Amino acid sequence: MDEILNYSLADFQYNDNPDVLEPPEDFEAWLQNPRINYCFSFFEQQLLCMPRTTTEIKSNLDQQKRKMINLTSYNYLGLSSHPEVIQAAHEALDKYGTGASGAPLLSGTFDLHIKLAKKLAEFKEQEDCLLFSNGLAGNMGAIQGILRKGDFFILDEKCHKSLVDGGTLSGAKMLFFQHNDMDSLAQMLEKSKGKRTLVAVEGVYSMDGDLVKLPEVLELCHQYQAAIYIDEAHSTLMFGPNGKGVAEHFGLEDKMGVSFGTFSKSFGVVGGFVCSNARLIRYMKCYSSPFHFSCAPSPVMVGALLKSLEVATRDSSLRDKLWENTAYLKKNLLDLKLDLGKTESQVIPIIIGSSGEKLFQMATEIQKRGLFLQPVDFPAVPAHSRRFRISVSSQLTKEEMDKACNIIEDVIVKGLK
């Protein structure tokens, strides 16, 4: 391993160690290299308070506590620290205790679960809703519960790993089409013609910030009699006149076959949900393992989620502020001549290029200067477009954004020259 930086996590997934309880020997050697070990120190850094726009972390780089401007959190609308949401969680804790203490079908369903599912189904213009304790498990479990061997599952190549894992568990034949490429999608639909087919897309693609070409995708799905599944993880409560998501943004909310959302981002809590027709939801309750065999979501979290939904939808103020902040940051970053890809959302990549060494050098200096902005390396993104990824919050002040842009200019812009 002379060229240690030429390797990545993509190279060690196959494990040929004769001891099944041990990782690959070359992975261990790679990981223990000081340069690689240093890169990994950027991950799992400890937050010491709420994930507000100015937060405090204990840095893995030097074990120092630092006050940081936070451009990494998915707390898009600030609901994780909203006083009404916190109060609702306290009230649910006092009444119901900390956990559901049972699987939903046996003893874990509370009146709060029923209330939240009903409100979400109405919000998403669907008949019914299924709640999951975990967002990744919700996406995975929905696909695993819907599809079977012999079915076709067609995904945009940039769909989340949870959808891929769900397809694997289902036994369906998976086909991938080139990102937002309708000719490529049509080719895949030709291969599944006459078979039960589900097409999965994301409202906002989480590493690039661009939107699905939903009208075109829907037209092809109708043409080939395929169903559509939209993952609105990074768009629920933010897009559309009422915050329903990208489908509403395009005026197509009522045309979605299945709509998925996560509670860990704009809702500011944890978990996931799937909305569809009542017959399919009833069926998934019996065959979606992450629902059927998991403890129901904590009633404390559900109490908070009910309030998050209420606060986010009673007016447009949080959404309006999010898009105002997004426009302000984008303008400032574009004025710095940075490559932001094709972002159309509150997810803003700053594309650095192919040098992982440069990426982590910049990440080090950024953190020392007081900006919490995490590096995203291959294989999470293509090797030629390593990047930083900004998650904009409605709670950011202009002072915080200006300070962040000054750090970005001093470190990233100068480092790219």
C-alpha cells in the first residue's frame, strides 16, 4: 500500500479474512495509517449542545471544545430546538414515559401514533400512513414490504442506500437509470415492460441538492404502467405552497403512488413515515419487517413530531426564512466563483475536485477557524467531485452566514487557486 491515499472504503468491502469476526487485514493496515486515521477523525465528532446554527463541539482533531457556526446539521427549520416542540416532548414524557415498550401490532401503538399517522396522511393527500422508528429502516422496510421476487425496482442512480437495501431484501430485480436522464429511465422501463414495476426517485438529491424531474418521470411511469415512489427526506415541510414537498412543488402531490419522509431532518426529531393507499399500508403492516418487528416510535418523539408538524404548517414563515437564507448564501458563494453544481435547494455542495488530500487540509483549517462544515469524500460522492456540503437552516443569521463565507473565502477559495 505505497500509495495509501489512492485507496478508499470502496476497496475493502469484500472480506477475505478467514476469521469471520475480523475485518480484512489490509483494511486494518490502511485505517491505522496516520494520514487515513486523521481523515477519519472528522467523523463522529461530539456535539455538546443542541444542533443550533452556532453550536459547540469537542473536536476529534485536538480534543478541544470549540464554538462553531454549524452548516452541517439537517435541522433545516430549527424545530429540533423550537421551544414549543421541546415542551410537547416534555408533556408526552410526563404522560407516556420514555418508550413504547412494544412492537406496533402487539402493544406499542399509542393514541399519539394513531393521531400522527392520520395527520400525516391528510397532509400528504394519501389515505393512510405507516410510522417507523428509524428513517433508513422506513425506506428499506417500505420497499421490502411492497416488492417481491419477479418484480422490477428501477431507481435513479443517486437514490439513497436505504432504497437499494430495501430492493435487495425484497428479492426484486433492480435496475438503475442515469441521474435525471429520461432516455435512460425509458430504457430501463422497456426492460421491465409487462412486469410489476416500481420506480424510485428523490425529491431533493442529498449530495447534489438538485430536484427530481418529476413531471417527466411521472409521464414515463404512466406510459409504461409503472408505479412511482418518491423519497421526500430532504424536501418535506420545505417545498411547495404548503410545505408538502417537491411533489407539491410540481403540483403532483395527489399523483404519487407512495410518498416517504423522514423525521430526522426538517421535523427535527427521529424516525420515518410512508404514505399511500389504505390497502397497501395495511399490507405493509404485515410484511414490512422494520415496522412489524421493531418497537414503535417513542411517544416522547411522537409528541414532539405532532408539534413540529403544527408549527411548520400553520404559516409559511419558517419556509420563507429558509429560502431567504438559501438565496443569500448561494449568491455570496457564487460571487466567490465556487462550483455549487446544479443545486436547486437548501443543500449546497461546494465541489473541490479530485484531491482528497486538499479536501481534508481545507477541512482542518475550516474547523480551526470555527466553521462546522464536514468533508464528503469518495465513495459517498464521485472521486472527481469531492466536496463540502452545506445544509442551510432557517435559523441562520446574516452575521453567521457572512462569517462562514469569510472563512470559506480565506480557506477554500484561496486553496483552490
